[in-house]
Amino acid sequence: MPTLLFFLVSFLLLLINISAQNTCPNCGNTAVPYPLSTDQNCGDSRYKIYCNNGSLEFLSATKNYYKILSIDPKANKLVIKPAPIVKNTCQSTDLKDGGLLIEDNSPFNISTHNTVMLFNCAETILLSPLNCTATSICKQYEEKVEEGKGCKNTLCCHYLKDSAMNSRKIRIRNGGCSSYTSIVDYKPEQAISSWNYGVELQWVPANK
Ligand SMILES: *[C@@H]1O[C@H](CO)[C@@H](O)[C@H](O)[C@H]1NC(C)=O
Ligand SMILES: *[C@@H]1O[C@H](CO)[C@@H](O)[C@H](O)[C@H]1NC(C)=O
Ligand SMILES: *[C@@H]1O[C@H](CO)[C@@H](O)[C@H](O)[C@H]1NC(C)=O
């Protein structure tokens, strides 16, 4: 009998815990894992994301929406789609806002699993430690990927977004580099056709 009671109490505590977490309803067909919040009545409101027309989106500090491609709640990570490069140009759609910027007090930041490529850069980039050589993977992107064609033969570079860099922005600007893209978990032996385009964000674990 005491064992049964123990199980009953444990079960009730579990139920209470689950309801306290208050997970948001699906957005279209996509689950919205806790603590992500599409509505002030569910999730943890500090982890605000948006359900726009059945797809999840992340809002930047400059009010641009980036589509959320995948979410890994166990690892506290999600991947957003980089801003597209406007066809026949070498300009990302978020160029006017300086690229991807995340609020300073946001629980989200850019993880160290992103290999970022910058295109159409000014010569001063050569003073930086970025890889702007003829073998940089950005050259392959310019030549082989449709979206990169507008950047062909521009000065371009790539780098691994590491912890020494500002983890709340991928900066581009007119007169600097005017477009970018990013690959998650890039490995040198990987074929260009299997590059996983995205910007991986991580979040501070929520209290449950
Ligand atoms: C909303 O989604 C539907 C179906 O995917 C699509 O046809 C429609 O154009 C979308 N509307 C907007 C405003 O994005
Ligand atoms: C630049 O990147 C290419 C491709 O990953 C690599 O083969 C090359 O060694 C890198 N060069 C420098 C100077 O880091
Ligand atoms: C980014 O977020 C992670 C997870 O919350 C945290 O551990 C890390 O210190 C943050 N990085 C920076 C540079 O703020």
C-alpha cells in the first residue's frame, strides 16, 4: 500500500510539473517545445518566437523575421534560415539593418557551430584573421550555388563564429561586406550539396 501511494503522489507531482511548464500549442504542424513561447499565455515569455501563418519565426533586434528551420529543445538550440541574398545582387535582404542582430538582453545568442561566409567585402577585410584566400569555401558558394551567383568574383571570406566574437550579430554593411550566409556544423570533407545552411542559436536554459 505505501508503494502504491508513493506512485500516486509521484504521478500527481509529475502532472503538476507538466502543467506548470505550460507548453505552447503546435504552430501549423510544428511543435513548440518549452520554454519557447508563441503567446504570452504559454511557454516562458522571455523566449518569445512567432507563429506566422503556420510557420515559426525568430524576430531580430531590427524587427526582421527569420524562419526557424529546426529546434533541439534538449540541447537548447534552434536553427534559423539566413536572410536570402536578393537575386542578381550581392546584397542580403537584411543589409539595410546591418545583418543579423539579436537584442542585447535576449536569452538567445549565436552558437559556435556556425561557419559564416561574407561576400563583396572591402579590401580592409584582408587585415582581419578571416580566411579570404582563393581556397575559402565562399568561392565555391559564389560559383556553384545559384543564390551566390550575384556575388561572383567579389572579395569574400569565411570564418568559424567562435566565442571570441560578438555572439549577437553577423554584421554586414554597405562599404564593408554586403551579404552573408552561414552553414551549421560545416566539415571540410563535406560536399557542397550537403551543406546545412542556417544560423544556429542557443538559449539560456529556463528554470522549470
Ligand atoms: C500562408 O501560407 C499559405 C500556405 O502555405 C500560403 O499559400 C500563403 O501565401 C501564406 N500567406 C502569407 C501571407 O504568407
Ligand atoms: C582557408 O580555407 C580553406 C578551405 O577550408 C583551407 O583549405 C585553407 O587552408 C584555409 N587557409 C587559411 C590561410 O586558413
Ligand atoms: C551564449 O549563450 C550560451 C548559452 O546560454 C552561454 O553559455 C554563452 O556564455 C553565451 N555566449 C556569450 C558570448 O554570451
